[in-house]
Amino acid sequence: MPDMVLQKNGIQNNASTEYGYECLIDFPKEQLSSGAWNILLQQIPSPNLPHKHYFIALAVSREPREISDWPEKEDPFTREDLLDSQEDQVQELIFRIRTSLSVPYREHLANRLITLFNDAKEEDPYSLGISYGSLQNFYNFLQLHDNLKRPAIALTPEYNIYASWRDNKKRVFSVHFLPSGDVRFVIFKPNDRHPERMIRLSGTATTDILLETVAASEILNWISE
């Protein structure tokens, strides 16, 4: 995968991270998205380099596009226009995550999100990359809970955010953030009476009451700092 550069106010940060699926629970691995963030903008090939290099700017000023000679009653917005708009929204939200003091591990999470977006776009340039609604849902959750440990993050086949926390006692708490504001969650924990077996609990909730919903499973005891 080409190296990605995140540029803001003349400062460049490397944003490449190994892309993996180990945090996804109950999703077939062969269906998962991978891809890369050529979100924005310039794709500069060089005959002296073996790969394309993509340069990413967090703040983009675009000149208005001139639209002329459109057939009557035809929608002037193309699929490319819609993708550009969604990419801008995702880019802005990732920058908000990076700079939000209420988000724990904001720098690491932003870099990981950039990598996931990049990977998805490299695999399919016409894909969403990351669902804006899902990312907004994830951001809302992070703002509500500023004492959580850093989760592992991956994408579902629908480009939704899938976050997972696990510990050395084989406990796992994974959350699929839907664009609607809902979440699907799954919990794995050891069966104390039958150590060779695991207990699996799953369900759905809204983001704002997720941790209340799973409180009986004592999730906060090991996903919080």
C-alpha cells in the first residue's frame, strides 16, 4: 500500500497502519473491505517510483464547478459529485476526531480511520470508503465516554465502523455502529462453571444507552481506564 501523508498547516504525519480484521466478530473475513484513502485530491504518479503516491489535505478549498448545457429535468449532480461530498464530510469528521479533546486516543484513532478509508477507496474508488452516518455514530459514542481504552477498529462490508475491546482474560466486546444511530453489539466472556466454554451475548441498542444496556455484564470494569 502506498504511504499516506496527512497534511495540516505544513505539518506532515505518516498515517499508514497495518490493516487487519482480527477485531471483527461474527463477520466472515472474506467479505470484509480493505482499501485506501485517496480521498482527496491529488494523485501524482512518478515514473521513478514503483507506486502511486497520494497526498491528503484536511482542509480543501474547491472552485465551484461550472454546469452548462444540462438537458432539461436532468439532475446535474453526478455520482462523482455525491462521492466527493461524502468524502468531504468524512474528512471533516475525522479531523474533528483528531482535534477533539473529549476523544481519548484521538490521534491514533484518526490515523487508523484514515488508513481504513484509504484502503477501501484503493480497492474500490467508487465506494463510500467509510459511511459518514456510521462514523458520526461512532464519534457520538466516543464523546459520551471519554474514559474508554483504545479499541481496535475495522470496517464492515457496508463500510460501517466496527470497534472491539478485548482483554487477556479472553473477554471481547464488539460494537457495529450503524448509520441510523443504532448499534449491534456482541459480548464474549468465559463460562466460570465450564472453563472450556464461552458465553456469548448479543443485541441491539441506541448509542446513547449502549453501556447502560450491557452494564450487567460488567463491561465497564475492563474496557475503561
